[in-house]
Amino acid sequence: MNRPDGRAVAALRPVKITRSVLMHPEGSCLIEMGNTHVLCTATVEETVPRWMREGKGGWVTAEYGMLPAPPTSASSGAGWADGGWRSSG
């Protein structure tokens, strides 16, 4: 049995990773998997939290932000209209 795009049921979509897509962060990449695109950035700070200053090692934090996804059905009254998201409520 295959999916509508021809992939086997257990097959993943091809993954494409493009490095250095943004000018200002120290690191960036765009990860594409089908219609899903993820923009990742990395910045460097030479400081660590106060409680960690005596030891050796590094510090990594992460943040993420996601835009709302449109519903799978247009019958809900919500969706993209005139270039922007509109809510049904």
C-alpha cells in the first residue's frame, strides 16, 4: 500500500537541509520535509548563568515559536483570507 504521493506507508519524506540561510545569527539552517519547513537559528553568548561560573562547561538554551496552522477543513469558518489568518470566533 502506498500514500497518495507514491511513498510506502512506512517511508519518510525526503529531508533537505540548507545551511546559512540568514545573515545575522551566528548559525542558521532551513529544514524541509514535504510541506513542513523549519527555520533554525543559533546565537553565541560568552556568558553563563551565575551559578555555573565556577565550573567548566557550557550552557545551551532553546526557544521556539510556531504560527497557527490552518484547519484541514474550510467549513470551520477559520482560515487564510486576504493574506492573513482569520478566526471563526
